[in-house]
Amino acid sequence: MNYISTRGGVKGKKTSAYVIKQGLADDGGLYVPEQIPALSEVEMCALSKMNYIQKASYILGLFLTDYTEEELNSAAAAAYGSRKFPSLPVGLSQVNGDFILELWHGPTSAFKDMALQIMPHLLSLALKKTGEDKNALILVATSGDTGKAALEGYADADRVSIQVFYPIEGVSGIQKKQMACQRGKNVMVTAIKGNFDDAQSGVKEIFADRDTEALLSEKGLFLSSANSINWGRLAPQIVYYISAYCELMRLKRIKYGDLVNVTVPTGNFGNILACYIAKKMGVPIGKIICASNSNNVLTDFLNTGVYDKRRTFYTTISPSMDILISSNLERLLFMTAGAKRCSSYMKNLSEKGFFEVDNDVIEVIRADICGFYCGEENTKSTIASYFNKYNYLPDTHTAVALFCAGEYKKKSGDDSVMLIASTASPYKFAPAVLTSLGAAGQENDFEAIRKLNEISGIKIPTRLAALESKKPRFNTVIEKSDMKREVLRFASEQSKS
């Protein structure tokens, strides 16, 4: 399996180890596999009898063909074993006739753990496979969950340093403290004045800066990424959609060939793209519902064919989705429009702030994906409704997906089995969840966690409970324009250590 850039400007074909090491393509595009591997009915039935570690190793092996079976088995066991996931890596709950795929049972209580616990192992192997003599400096822009999950995965990793940038007012208090308290000699966390898109564009500018590249090279470092722009982050996310279909087969809730619709709450489009790829591999997935919050740029795009980032940015109670520039949409555009048109769309977005896709492209996309959005009041009422009616407590992002799944069913009349991706523990957003339940007070985050526990009876994740007594290490806040300077400062420290 070889990889090419979405913009068609990279000469030659690249191995999976190369693209995992590199992150972003040299032409500014994202790496994608030359073709999508197919899964047969026989393979799906065999997968349904495997545990999650075995499934991950097998499915990743279809994409990462320059990694050995032994390497992938070892990486999956280290990532998804009981030390990282004391219970099963994923949970599947049936609520109100739907199936909720709980992806937050890992060390940081968010779905990003599903990829970022295995990605460090893939990167370490990639450095060896490509003969890389420099060490990796990973830059991450986060809207909350990616940052902590990446820090947790890469802390004290050999030959890797990681620097995370987050919007100072754009993450929850728990997310902020999780990052600020991170331990590890190779980590740095910095807040910026701005929103997630400011952080993300700042990181991309640093990647494209050849002067920075040269300065880092002198220090024995090169830049890589842990956001879902890196194929090594996206590929493991494909696994849990295939696994969920297999689990429904194992439980005899469906038989092979039955279509399952999937609703995914998304901002950067990575989580939903992984589902789309699973469908293109042959998994019998029907409609994929793209669930947005008030920052509904993706909903508008799917309805009109116009992607326009020139709009009001909302800070919401589902902050991990507060994004107006959805990076992974570029991969979908490549898959449906080809490199030439994809490159043109991205150029228009960069220079004009919007693009409009051709009619044939949006029609192909709509055949598989539709978009709905959920405002703040509906997010709150959905949390209250699911807890009061079904004794199920979703977080603020999962609530967006639950609402949008309901809207899709009302509009379409489609009564196929519905799978809903649940992306975080409700305790990560305890004050907002409490407010939704009508039990708000003046609690700080940890008082809110305790009160939510009293109301719900749901166990508090061990690491979140222990977070209150930890002392923050990082409290730097900078302007977006100072991100490059901060990267070079951290790089100097790491090159001396």
C-alpha cells in the first residue's frame, strides 16, 4: 500500500511509515492511500470472533503494509491492553432503540485515546523503518481532547518531543487541567489567545515555514503531527467502526449485509471520515450522519455544496467541535473530486475563505453523508431527556449526535439500525452537563464532578478523580503570532536534553 498527496504535488509514492513520520505532505496536502482495501464477508465474520487488539492489528495491516504482523500485534497490545484500558476499549450500549458506541474508556476519557495510544508505537517504528537520524518534534493544535490524549501517549517516548497549543477560552476546565498537569520530560503545553482555528492555522504555518525547518534540522529535529491530518492518527479510528459492525453481528442484532446508519459528532471531520473509509472498504454502512454544533459549517456545506469559513465563531458547551476549518474534509474532496479539483478548492479556501464544489462532487458525497446540527438549547435538553427517560447520561458532544440522529430519522423515515459515536465521558464537561440537568450551582469543575456523581451514580473515571490534587506544570499564554518563537524555544531545550 502506497500513499499520495490530496493535492497531487508530491513526486513518487510514499510508504505508510514515511507518511506517519512526515505527517503533512510537502505540497500542503494530506496523505491518502492509493486505494481503499476491501473487506469480504468471510473476513468480517472472522473479525467478529476476534478481540479488539486482534481486530486492530488485522485492519491496520491492510493499510500499513510495510509494518510486520508482529509489529502491529505488539503495538495494538501495548495500546489497548488492560494497563491503558482497564475495561474493554469500547463499549456498546443500547438506548432508545439505538446503539451508542462509547469510545471514551481510555486513560483520558475521550475517543482520541483510541488512536493516540497506538500512534506513538507506529511513529517509533516509522523512525527506524525510514532510517531517520533526527528526532521528531510533534506539534499539536487541540480543541481539548487531542491535546491530552497525545500528551499521554507520547510522554517520555523515545526520540520524540511533543508541543501542544490550545485556545485559552476554548476548552473545558477539566481538559485544561488535564493538559496543564501533564508529566514527562519531553512535553510542552501552551495556551494561545484565540480559537482552535487560530491554533490549527498557526501550526500549519510553522509546518510550511522552511526557515523553521532549517533551524530545527540544525538542532537534530524534524516536525511531525499527531492531529488527524496524520494518517497514523486516522487509520486506527477506522478500526472501531468495523469492530462495532462486527460486534452487532456477534450479538445477533444484525446479520451480515444489514445496513447500519452511523451518526458522528465532528468538527475537524476526522472521526466521520474514518467511518466513511470503513464504508468504502465494504462494511455495510448505510447513511453517515454528520452531527455539528452551532458551528455548523459542515452542515451548510453538505446542504449547499459551499464551504464558507467567513462566519461567526461560537464558543459552545461542546468545545471539541468548535471548529470552522475542517481539515479532514480535504481527504473526502480528494476521494470524490480528484487531486486537481481538491487542490483548487483548498486554494480558494485559503485565499478567499470559501469554496464551492462542482455538482457532481456534492451529489456523490450526499449519497453517503448528510448533515444536521444541534444548537445549545437542544444540546442541553437532549442531555436531560436521555438521563430522565432512559437513565443514560451523555456528554455534550454525544448529545449533539443523539439529537442529530433523531432529526435524521424524523426527516428521512429511515428506521435502519442506528449506531451513534459517543466521544467523551460526561465528567469531562461536568458543569455543562449539570446545567443541562437543571442542577447547576456555583461549583468549580471538581465540585461539579462530585455533584454529577451524586445525581447519576455513574462511577467517576479514576484519572479524572485524581486530577483535582495535581499541581499544574504549564500556565503560559501567548499570542498566536508568537507560536513559532515558542516552538524554537522548546526545540532548543529538547536538543540539549
